[in-house]
Amino acid sequence: MPLFTYQCAKCGAESEILVGSAAARPACPSCGGRNMTRMASAFAPQSAKAAGDPAPRCQSCPSAGGGCPYQR
């Protein structure tokens, strides 16, 4: 189930709520109100690599000589 951030129109509380579908209308955990607005959230991918590590060089790419747009 996806995790969404909602803001309640009744009390203004922001809550992260697991919902079964995007069409679900969750209740506010603070006041029980049903007028919840889904907030925009930023995409935050996670990687096992440490921050700042350079991306690996592709050996099969025609740009492997240094012109690759994916290299930092």
C-alpha cells in the first residue's frame, strides 16, 4: 500500500497515511474529519552507494570515452 501525506481541512493537521488506493478517502487521525487533501511529495530514491560516489563507467556505451551525460 502506498504512503501519502494528507492535510485535514477541518483541523489543519498533516499526517502520513497508508491507503489501499489513490481513490480512498482516509479519516484524519487527529479529529476524525473526512475532508483530507493529498499533498504533493518529493521523490526520494535510496541507494546503497554513499553520497558523492561517482557513477560507474559504462563499457558498452558509445560515450564511454568521457562524453556520457550520466557521468558526474
